Amino acid sequence: MNRATFRPHERINRPEDFRRAFDRRRSASDDALIVYGTENGKDHPRLGISVGRKRIRKATDRNRVKRLIREAFRLNKTELPAGVDLVVVPRHGSLTFVQVSRSLPHLARAVAGRLARDRGRPPRDRDRDRPAGATP
């Protein structure tokens, strides 16, 4: 039985999990969404949503966009890559459900492909271009 629900274990709640996805710097975007991703070591994808107040001013609009993203995740779970944490950032507040449900699976697969290609490479050192003794 395929349960199309958004379960608690499929949600990213901890700030360090969001930070890990942003710090991994693997993303894909289009005119509607930016999706950041990182491996999670689980057999299912997890969703985190980051909606900034600067980008979408009204709380009601921010909440509507978050509901759209959660619903698109819930209905497209079978198309999303397993073992990936996805942090979704909307580009604007006038998103429609059709835009989100088209973009999310496509961008999630693109991020998963980039993560898979990077598995063979050593991790990138963010400080390698900084002179010795320089403070971050």
C-alpha cells in the first residue's frame, strides 16, 4: 500500500541538518524554486523548507507557499530520489501548485545526480584559497 502522507520522519527539523544541506553547496534551480541537497543515509528523502521574510513579506503568503511545497513533496514522493535531504527555497511568493509540482521532482533528481557525481571526488576545502593565517 502506497501511503501518500507527509510523515514526521520525512521532515527536516534540526538546524544542523539545514546547515549541512546549505554548506554542501549542491543545488539546482529554476524560475520557481532553489533546491539544496545532501545525502542523509536513509532509505527515503526528507524535506526542509526555508522561506525568508525578505523574499516573501506577508506571513500568510509564506505559509501558503510552504503548504504548496509540502503537498508537492507528498504527492511526488515516489519520483524523488531516496537517501537525500532536500531543502527547498522558493524564489517568489506567487508560486502555483502546478509550478511547484513540476519543479520539485526535476530539481531533486538534478541535485541527486550532482551528489552522485561528487561521491568519487574528494570534498572541496572551502578555505584552500584563503591565505595562511587569515581569519574566516
